[in-house]
Amino acid sequence: MFKKILFILLALISAFVIYVVLQPDAYKVERSVTIAAPADKVFENVNNLRKWEAWSPWAKIDPDAKIAFEGPDAGKGAAMTWNGNDEVGEGKMTVVESDPNKAVNIKVSFTRPFEGGTNSDFSFTPKGDQTDVAWSMHGTHSFMERAFCVVFNGLGMMGKDIDKGLSQLKSVVEQA
């Protein structure tokens, strides 16, 4: 009986490992929102990392997180580091590309609770007196990160965070 249970357990673990291995290592999660403001007003809230605290989906999780800024106030080369509780961890965001009122691309590196990174891209498309904003996160996942995504729906969690951030960005910009 013990051998049968062990065999079934090993078969289930093997099936899970095979399933994870077959998952693509590249990922992309994208969401969008329309904001009732011109592109320059939306752009400045994304391009200047110092303004993220007002709308970032992660800013309120740990109000005691240590935040520091490097480089210029905004645009290419602007960087923000954070060190917070286990929910927000520790890492650095750096603006790697900034095309005024059109796009902002950010490299995000995590050092805690795990090492890794992602690319976070924003695009701004004017539509009359409104702006369509698209936010995507993309990159590649290691085996362990793919396993996490399978077990905990990591990409779904990422999508919820992006939705929350876009909703808060919309609120901040439209109330200004």
C-alpha cells in the first residue's frame, strides 16, 4: 500500500514538473484605461518616479518602506529604490526610455523576497481631451517563477495590480 501511494505521489510530482517545464518562459500582462486628461498630464505622473506614491498599487502596502531616488527627477536615468516589509520587498526601478507624452519604459529589479526583474512599459495615446494609457509588464520567468505562477496564478495577480494602479492613476490625474 505504501509503495502504491509513493508511486502516485511521484507520478503527480512528475506531471506537475513536466507541466511547469512546458509553460513558456516569456510572459506579458497588459491592461489599459482611458483617462479624462491630456497626455502630458498623465505622462508626468508616470515619468516622474517621485509621483508614483500617489497612485502606485504597491505604495500603500508598506507606508514605512524606505524610499530613495537617484539621478534626474524624471525621465531617462531617473531611479527609485525601495526597502520594505515582506510584501513589497526590496528593489530598484529605473526609467530606461522616456518619449515625452508617448511612452515610458522602466526596468524593475527585485532583490528581496526573491531576485528577479521585469520590464514595465507605459504608452499614452491622445484621444481628443482624453488619453488611452496602456501598461504592460513583460519578461522571462525561471522554472521556480513559472511554478509560482501555476500554483498561485501569478500573472493574474500581476494583472490585478496593474488594474489597481491604472485606476488610482486615473483618479489622481482626473482630480488634479
